Amino acid sequence: MSFIPVPLNLPEYPFKITLKDKQYFIFDEIRRKHLVLTPEEWVRQHFIQHLILHRKFPKSLIQVEGGLSLNKLQKRTDIVIFNNQGERLMIIECKAPSVKISQATFDQAARYNSVHKAKWLVVTNGLRHCYAVINHQTEQFAFVEELPDYQLL
């Protein structure tokens, strides 16, 4: 049985959702393919649209489900945002709405960012969004209330 989409703390978007063999799929315009509609994918697609339509992030600088090697293990980063020079600017970890944003979920994203060294770290379950700016030289971070538009990063 497929996931039944729930309302999120993000604007609604007109997604292309299809049904095939009793399974729902959602179209990802970044990867240009239909993906199984899971709770995490529901959050990821909403957040991507939020970045593009409301925060003016260029589609061409968004990478979805990029691989990384962490302690000799292959992992995947949900969303990576690059700047115009190809440097990683932001790491976004998406969780299903049923997953609480806790220190453990933030720590997971921080471990991924230990490889990427992005200035921004975001963790969201679609209901709650945590934004942090990281100073890698001092190894300190500060939470902020809202994500700025891309050109202000």
C-alpha cells in the first residue's frame, strides 16, 4: 500500500502524481523521473519546490540524493545546494513527517556535512525545519529562524 500524503508546514504544490500497479509515483523535476511516493520523498519534493519557488534557488545548483563516502561507508545526502563556483553551500536532510527532529537527526546531517563542509545545514520533516549556519574554522554553529533567499546566502 502506498503512502497517503499528509499536509506539511510548507506551501502546497501541483505535483505530478501517477498511479501504477497500485503504487503512487511523484515526478522529481530535478532528477527528471518518477519516484515512488514515500513519506520522505513527499517532504523532499515539497522542500525542493520551496527552495526553487519561494527562496529563488537555481534548479541547476540543486543535487538530489548525491552519494558520499563516510567512514568507508557509502551514504546519500538528500539535497546538496551548490554556489556558482561549484562549492557545496548547503546540506539538507529530509525525514518523513512521522520522524521527530531530534539531536540524533541533526547529528546525522552534521556527520554528512563533515565530508561536504557546507556553510548551511538544514534538517526537515516537512513539519519542523531546523536551519543552522556553520563556521568550520571555529567548529561552531548558530541556528537561525528562517532560510534566506539564495542570493543572500
